[in-house]
Amino acid sequence: MNPMKKAIIIILIIFLSCTGILSQTIKNGLTAERKYSIITSDTLLACMISSLLPKERYSIEAILPPDQCPGHYDIKIKDIEKIKHSELIVSFKGMPFLNDSAFKEKIRILVDSKGHNWMSPDYYEQGLKMISDMLIKHFKHDAPIIERLKNGEIKRLKEVSTELKRLIKDRGLSGKRVIASSMQKEPLQWMGFKVVAEYSRQESLSTKDIVRLTKIGKKEQVILVVDNLQSGPDTGKSIAEAIGVPHAVLTNFPSEKGYTETLKENVLTIINALNKR
């Protein structure tokens, strides 16, 4: 074969191979230079999605800072820019700062928590399964990876969950009575506590409510009053002082350390508060 023709054939083969790879990459919505951008309403969903997708090809970022209340958060210009340049938005239903009509043109996945607190491991596991199913429908080419990562994450979650519940039990705290913010009721029940009374946000709590909750606390011999960081870290402080028990504050969203580390910190916050009795 003529050397020139041979060289041309080799160049064509290489070109066609590269074209095939490129077309497949474009089909998947990804390029070597740029990751597929996903914006979530909060760090809870960001943690879940980050654990379910290959990090080298997806970028996941949350809008709501972990210490902020969704109902009181005002969306920032930088948030709008993030959303503008994203390919997908994943949000819990009812997040007021993402209800703007300007965002409706974006591809969105809406998640219904059905009123449960996904910081509680039992519901976090349910959430992982729900989110993974949604992601598989959206990223069919990554279905086997998502499934594998989901199974691994659930296994790790069960291990951490068992360890933390044992920590509570070993300290003789299982079944002990507490009063808490309604936002922390399910995580506390998962830990093994009995929530004998609950309250809502600080602005909704009247003097009459405080007196009523104090009476319940004394009658039921509660050992702790627990607030939710995002809905008011000092809401139950006066109740705790009136009863004469410690006061603790738990977070409803994972910090930058991630879900399992935040879960551990919540449990240790409870234990440390009770150690001061």
C-alpha cells in the first residue's frame, strides 16, 4: 500500500474513534473540561446526590446555607447565577426561595419528604432510595454506578446508625423523656428518646405555651429541652431554665463535614449537654 494512503487511513480511523467518543460524551451531557452541574435546595439533598454520583463527572452545590431557615432565606444574586449556569435543580417541595417563575424553565426534580425529617437515619435511607431512583431516570447511562454507590452508602449509614444508637443506650438514655422543637422530634425518637411535648418556631411560641410546656416538663420529669438551630436556637432555653434541665441545639441540615459527621455531632451534642447535669 502507498505510504501516503496508509497514513491517511490511519488518520481517518483515529478521527472516527475520537468522534465516537465525543458524541457519546455529548450524549451523556458531560465533557472532559466541564462537569455536569447540579444545584440543590439544601445541603441534605447535596449530601445524598454527592454520594450517589461519580464525583469526577458531576458538580453538586447547595443554595441554602446549612444554618439558615428555608422559610426566612432570601435568595442572593450569586445563587441566581449558580442556578442560571446549572443543568439540573433538585429541590424539596415547598422551598419558598426556589418558587420564582424564572427558575421554572430549568430542568427540575422535586422531592416530597412527606413531612419527615431526613436527618433521621431511617428516613435518610428512604430518601437515598427515592433520590437514586430519580437520578437513574435522569442519568440512565450511570444507572449501574448509582445503584452500586447507593448500596454502599446505605451499608455505611447502617453501621454509623448502629454505633450511635449503642452510644445512647450504653449511657442509659434510651426511653428518657425530653421536650423538643417539632423539627427535631423524629431524630430524637430515632436516638431512643421519648418526646413528651413539642413546640414550633420562636415567633409562634407564646408565654402561655411556655407555661404549659414547663408544667409538662416537670410532671413528666424530662431530662432535656432540645432546639432546632434553623428555627431558633434559643426558643426552648427559657423552658429548660424553668424546668431546671440542660438545653441542647441540634441542626436540621448537614454541615460542610457531610451527613454522617453531622449526625454524629448531633448525638454527641445531646450526650455532652446531659453530662453537665
